[in-house]
Amino acid sequence: MPFSFSDEQKQNLVWLIVGILLVTLIAALGPMLSPFIAAAILAYALNPGVDWLARRRIGPLRLPRFIAVSIMILLMLLAGLTLVLIVVPMVLKQIPQLQAQIPPQLDKLNAFRSPRLHLLGIDVRLDMAGIKALLTQQISTSGDEIWASVLASARVGGAALLAWAANILFVPMVLFYLLQDWHPFIKRAQSMIPRRWASKIGAMATEVDDLLAQYLRGQLLVMLVLAIYYSVGLSLAGFDSAIPVGVLTGVLVFIPYVGFGLGLVLALLAAVLQFDGFYGLLSVAVVYGIGQVLESFILTPKLVGERIGLHPLVVIFALLAFGQLFGFVGVLLALPASAIISVLASHLRREYLGSNFYNRQS
């Protein structure tokens, strides 16, 4: 007797195929979806502020939602512009300083290295003049030469540069429409859920929303506290660029490991440029060592919550996987998406442990 599908099984098979094709399409269009994903993340984070503004009254009338959306987007852009104005002058200032410091630093390295290797019977001579010339040439591409190299590369990768600029301009536009119609979008998405799954998916969505709200609020507090700590710590150590480096390190904490590593590199660079000897390097080691302990054992557990804590291997895998799929936006998306997946995995694990497939003895 040939095997036949019931009408319900046929419908389930069709929707399963549609779902697989949809997931495949999303993975294939990952780079193109980056501005939409970035806008959706920002919309989720900014929507509570828009709702709060939209409830404010101007006399007898409430503030129109499109004005509330415009205010929140403007504040976000001003915050980003402020960060750029902090970082860019610091980098432009340190490039010529680094160029000037290379020859004496290499001389010190050679003077420190040669006697000790000679005592061990090793006579290795480095071409210090060649190394100096090479490093100086690489770093000397500052000022007008940077713009010349940018223009030269623009002729080669003009399409990529235009696409990148278009995405930057596209995100605020998508963000505006998402925030303007956020609640209708949510209701429409809820109405698409199969009715027999609506209550369970609604409960899971509520749990995920609580988790993400806890993550976003806690992460913002961690960033603020660490930005103040690193700025104050480096200032007390005597760093001229304490505030820009400290603020940048605190703000970049939301990118796990990468943000801390980049801030540490900038601090070490500032120490080499400003101080002689090992004082600057030791100061950076102390300030950033205490900062890492403060973040890992006090701030993140207390403000973000141990509930969101993920194993470092899971975090690293998520960063690589989401970065491969969605580029830089995927790196930003990795940790909250991993937290969501952990909620889904916990529900799946409970269903599995309560199933007959798991509990059946024979």
C-alpha cells in the first residue's frame, strides 16, 4: 500500500519547506540585510525612549510620535558624532608623535637587546636603519598623504565605498520608519503566529524581552561606569590622552573582548609615546587589570546579571559566526542574539527532558 500524506501533513511539509527557503535566503542576503538588522537593534533599544517622549504633553496635546522619533534619532546621531570627535583628533595627534618616537625607541631596544644576547654567545645584528625607514614610511602616511591614499583606493573600490556610505545613510531612514510603526509591526508579527503556538511563543517572547531589556540597561550602565573609571585612572597616572582613551575603552566594552583589546592597544600606544621607561606600561597594566576585574566580577554580574552570562567559547563562536553572516553588525548582534538563543535552548531542553523519547525505558 503506497504511503500517502494527509492534508494537514501536506500543509506542514509545505510550510517547513517555505521556512527552510526563508532561512537560506536570509543567510545568503546577510551582508545586504546588515543595515536592516542594525536599524532593528537600534529601534528595539530606542523604542522605550520614544514611547516615553510620545506620552509627554505640550499643553493639552501629546507630543506626536514622529517628533519623538526624530528627537531620539537626533540624540543618537549626536552621541555618535561626539564619540567620533573624541577619537579622530586623538588618532591624528598620535600618528606624528609615533613617527617621531620610532627611532629612539628602536635605539633603546637595540641597546637593551645586544649586550644580553652577546652574553649568551649570540651575535645577531638587526638592520635598525632599515627597520626605522620601513616603519617611518608606513606611519608617515598622515595628513595629506592619508587623503591621497583614500582617493587612490576610491578609484579601485569606489563601488564598495559608495555601498558602505549608502548603508550609513540608510540606517537612520529605516530606523525612522521602524520606530514610527513599531507597535503595528509587533502586532502584525504576533498575528502571523499559528494560533496553537501563540500562548507558548508569547510567553517565550516575554522572557526574551525581559532578558534583552536587562542586558541593554545593564550594558549601558557598565559602559558608563567603565568610561568614567578608565578616564579617571589614566588621568591619575598622568596620561595626556586619558579622557579620549578612557571614554573609547568604556564605550567599546559592548563588543566582548574586541573592545577591551582595542582600548588596551590605544592605551599602550599612548604610554609608549608619552613616557620614558616602563612607568607608562606599568600604569596601563594596573589600570586595565583592575578594570577587567571590576568588569568581570562586579559590574557585569551585578548590572547585566549572571542570567545572561555565557561561556567564553560560546561568546567567541557567536562573534565569529555572526560576524561571518552579517559583518560588523553581526559582531554587535552576537551577544544579545546568543542570549536569546540560550532562552530558546533552555525551553527546548525542558521539552526534550519531558518527552517520551527521553523518558521511555525501552
